[in-house]
Amino acid sequence: MKKPLIVCIVGKSNSGKTTFIEELIPELKGRGYRVGVIKHSVHGFSIDVEGKDSWRYTQAGANTVILSSLNMFAFLKQVEEEIPLDEIIDSYLKDVDIVVAEGFKKEDKLKIEVFRSEVSEKPLCALSSSEKPDKLIAIISDTVTDLSVPHFKMSDVSGVADFLEEKFLKY
């Protein structure tokens, strides 16, 4: 089985990353691709609901809690350190064609930056001295930048899907 394409959607907080991904998913699905999404959270998170059984098991000290039903499966695991993106994909997302990862800006993966001029003066990738230019493949923005990658408007979801399909997904 071929490994999935991994594209990190990066940008400042409130730039529109989640909204764009939310619109990109059905566009890619409509073209026949199996899509996985991973959201990176630098602040930590909890999907457990206080008082529910899974929350009670975690509070009791369980290191791993799995919820399983007829059409959904959830896996909650306490970890000592952040799991690398490749490890997550190898373990849980081998059955998709494309993984859209929100965040993970420090990963050595293809990146599309969502940049809005009202949120930041310069694109995140232009500010990062460690960013390798060849990993930034496109900008989704409300303005033109001086970065030499294709630029797309926030509303051009099909254009971004065309770009990903033509450059990376057609094998």
C-alpha cells in the first residue's frame, strides 16, 4: 500500500486554517480520495466529557481507554511525550490517500500556509529562519506575498485541490 500524501496546513492562530480544511475535505472526497485529518494542539486538549464512563476510567488511572461502537472508534492514550507525526500516520492512517495535518509547522513535510494580512504582517513561513523554502508549496491568502510559491484565494478550494491532485496525488 502506498503511503499517503502528507500536507501540513500552517499559519497563525485565527488565520482560517480550520475553515479552509473543513472545505477542502469534501472537495477531495468528491474526487474519490480517502482523507485523514490530524490537528496539532500546542496547548493540550481533552475530548473526554466529565462524568462519562471514559472520563471516569481516565480519572481512575487508565493509561489507555478505547471507545467502540457500530460506526465509530476512539482511542485515548496518556503519553509521556508528543508522538511524531509519521508514527501517528503509520499507526492509524495507512488507509487514506492524503493526510491533511493542521499545524505541525516544525515537521519536515509539505506545507501550505494560510495567511491573512489582518492577522499578521508577514507569512509565518517568511518569518521562520528554519523553514525550508522547498517544503512550502503554496499560500492561501487575502493578499499577494513575496514568497515564490503558488498563491490561492481563501475561496479557491477547488484550485488548491487541483494543485494537490496534479502535483502530488496523481500517480
